[in-house]
Amino acid sequence: MAPKKVIAVVGATGAQGGGLVRAILNDKTGEFAARAITRDPGSPKARDLAALGAEVVAANVDDPESLKRAFTGAHGAFCVTFFWDHFSAEKEIAEARNMAAAAKAAGVRHVIWSTLEDTRRWVPLDDNRMPTLHGKYKVPHFDGKGEANQIFLDLGLPVTLLNTSFYWDNFIYFGAGPKPGPDGVLALTFPMGDKRLPGIAAEDIGKCALGIFRAGKEYVGQSVGIAGEHLTGAQLAAKLTRALGREVRYSDVPPEVYRKFGFPGADDMGNMFQFKRDFEQDFVGARSIEVSRRLNPELQTFDTWLAANARRIPIEGA
Ligand SMILES: NC(=O)c1ccc[n+]([C@@H]2O[C@H](COP(=O)([O-])OP(=O)(O)OC[C@H]3O[C@@H](n4cnc5c(N)ncnc54)[C@H](OP(=O)(O)O)[C@@H]3O)[C@@H](O)[C@H]2O)c1
């Protein structure tokens, strides 16, 4: 039997990378082996991955030499950055450069770069529909990733640009779930009007990435967008209502109100929702559910995700 081809996975103890490591390990007869990259191989999450059968190696995306060691001998590399750990698009770009250089040095055969749109292609800095943030971005946590696409392309890497979607898991972990309004009724609040928000179960991102590695050359040099469903705020609220057994209303607020909500990154998130609202056709059009399901036949709908996760959504006062 041919030896398994190693996929080196950045962010292996997190949402995207963790989904990929688990997808590889669950595919017992598959062609790939998982190399889980973490800053701390001794952490409980890293030990769990080792117990499941992953090779666990230490590297830091800020340390180019550690990345080169971690990518050496790998067939594939899954590259992701962690905007919400530091709120810096510049840092993400520098980290993407480190990962791309390491993939090049190691001669990796297939790289997946987990990215998002550079929204400045649609909303130039002099477009005042939304404020410019951090001096040169409209949606910093999108724009840095989108700008970094070119780094992978310029190095001539065999790369697939993977455009991800809003995780429904944000309703559990990111404080984005329904909250009681002044009348006590739960409200799901974001500024998208009646436009559709592409969403996905975070675990499905890694499963789709495995589908891309499996398809080999088919997606090299391509952009692939993934989503589980494209749902409006009203549709999300109706499904939440059924799953929670308690009324949830969609509350559409103007982006300028959302930007001032005061939590860290509210301005970035407000601009992001406005971008998705104003360019719905392009944003939704770039994320095919059919392609996502072909890559990952287990792709969850929002109802499937809710059936497993609704009880984990924290509800104030419940
Ligand atoms: N939330 C959403 O809806 C959404 C949607 C689309 C895209 N995104 C993007 O997804 C990205 C985050 O991915 P995620 O959700 O998979 O992250 P995550 O769950 O927060 O996990 C990140 C993992 O990466 C590792 N890590 C952090 N800093 C590192 C470093 N300097 N070097 C090496 N590893 C490091 C950590 O593992 P160790 O501690 O084990 O090292 C951590 O477990 C963000 O850039 C965000 O913009 C989010």
C-alpha cells in the first residue's frame, strides 16, 4: 500500500484546522495523514488530536523557520490566520507571507489558503458608504486575507483560494446569538436588511478542504467559495424560533448603528455586514452550496446544525 500523503494543518486545535484534521483522521482508508500544527503540543486539545492519530508538531505562524520544519515532507498545507487574536490585517498578511514562503521552501504540492474577499475591490477607500478602518481597510478581517491571495499566487504555488462563510457557531462562541430586547423577546440583530447571509457549520470547512485536497489538480489555481446555506435574517430567526422553542425576531439595524455597538471589532463587523448586504449577488454567488456539497457530502444545513447545537447557544436570562 502506498504511504499516506501528509497534510500539514495550521490552526489544528481550532475551528477550521480542527475540522480538517478530524476529517482526515475519520477517513481511515483515505490517502492522507494529518500533521496537526500547534504552538503547544502539550495542550489538552493537541493531546486529544494525537490520541486520535494525528502527528502533532510545534510551529508558530510568526516564526518562518518553525513553519518550514512543519511543512517539510508534506504533500499539502492548510493555511489560516487568526484575525480576532490580534485585530491586525498587517499581521495576517505577514503570517500569510511566512506560510507561503514555507510551502515554497518545502515544495508542498497543494496549498489551501483560507481567505475572504478584499472588499476594497468593491468599496474603494474613497467610497464613504462605510468608514475606512485602521487607515487603509474597509473590512480589515477580510481585506488583509484577500490582499494576501497575491502572495501565494506570486510565488507560483499550487494554491486553492478557499473563500469561507460566517460560522453558525458564532451564535455559540462569538456573542452573535439572539439576545432579549426591551420587551423580553429574543432578537437576532445585524444590518443585512432582507439580504442573504451565507453561513456554514465551522466543522464543515475542514471537510470541504479535505474534498479539495482529494480532488487534487481540479482546484489548483482556483478560488472556491463554500457555504451550507444562504439565509436571510428573517429565515435564520424563524429557524432559531423552531429550534429554541421560543420566539426569535430578526432585528435589522442600520450599519452605522451596528458599528457603534461598542464590542471590540464592531466597526469591522458592521462594515462586513454592509458589504455582504450591498453586494449580495457577488458574495452569495461566490459561494456555491452545490459545490460545497460535492466537496463534502455531509454538508450541514442550518436546521441540521441547530438540531445538534441549539441547546449550546447561550441565552441571557434563560
Ligand atoms: N467566525 C467566523 O464566522 C469566520 C468566518 C470566516 C472566516 N473566519 C476567520 O477564521 C480565522 C480563524 O480561524 P479559526 O476560527 O479556525 O480559529 P480558532 O478556532 O480561533 O483557532 C485558532 C487556532 O490556531 C492556533 N494559533 C493561534 N495563533 C497561532 C500562531 N501564532 N501560530 C500558530 N498557531 C496559532 C491556536 O492553536 P494553538 O493554541 O494550539 O497554537 C488556535 O487553536 C480568522 O482569521 C477569521 O477571520 C471566521
